[in-house]
Amino acid sequence: MVENGNFKEFESSELTDVGDSFLRFNETSTSFNAPKLTKVGDFFLCFNETLTSFNAPKLTEVGNHFLYRNRTLTSFNAPKLTKVGNNFLYRNRTLTHFNAPKLTEVGNHFLYRNRTLTSFNAPKLTVVGNHFLYWNQSLTHFNAPKLTKVGNNFLGWNQSLTHFNAPKLTKVEHWFLSHHPTRKKFKP
């Protein structure tokens, strides 16, 4: 929809559904607020180097490359989000707050290389793809009590992880907690 724009802030009180390539390469965007947004397609708000805040309280489903490489995003709030595609919040290095308590299913490269997130809580999450929360050096707490299946490189390169809770986990692909100094104490 919009590429190479100069939006400092984006706010739409009536926006409900967005297709592909929305607000890509907007180098001056700092905040996004769409209180009625429920669904977005692929390449949504990707490559926005200055975005710090995202709020979509009614968002339920997102496509691929969602908030991809937004290096200054610190806060993500989508309390009704249930399903996300691939490359979700990929390489968003300053994320400290993540809120999506209804999340049930995620694709590949979810929160990949988000270096400042310290805890992850997803009480309804059941299935995740490959490279889930991969290379998040500050992550200390992981809680997903309904998680049953994970793909390759699950929580790989998370050397700070000290608390892991996934009591229903039954299927793990390759490289579970790879490169973790105490990974033997975390048993699925």
C-alpha cells in the first residue's frame, strides 16, 4: 500500500483489514496505533528502522514478514492475536515488552534475534515452527504451558535462559536449546 513514506506516527481509528506490503520502508515512523485492526497480510510494517511502539488491541491474525527488521521497536501489544506467519518480529533488537496472551500458533523465525527480551509468556501457545525465539541473549524466562510441538532450533543460542516451563511438550525437532550452557537440565 505505502512504501517510502514519511509518516512519523500512524493512527487510524477505523482500519480493520490490511493486505500485503503495508507501510514498508517508512524510515521515520515511530508509532503505530490501529485500535480496530483485526487482520494483516504479508510484509506489514517491515524495514521501519525508527518504529518504537505498536498497538493493535483487536488484531487476531498476521501474515509473513510482520514487523520484520524494525530495530528500535520496544513494545508490542496485541492481546487478541492468535496466529502469526513466518518472520514475525524478526531482528527487532530492542524489544522489551511482548503481550499476546491468546497466541496459539506461530510460523518460522518467531522473535528471531531479539536481544533485549527477558521473558516470554504464551499461556495458550500449542505449536511453533523453526527458529523460535532463536538467538535472544537476554531471555531468562520461558512459559508456554500448553505447548506440544516445536520445530528445529527451538530456543537456540539463548545462553541466559534459567526458567523453562512447557510441561505438555511432546515433540521436538532438532537442536532443542542448542548452544545453551546448561541445556541438559531442561528436558522436554
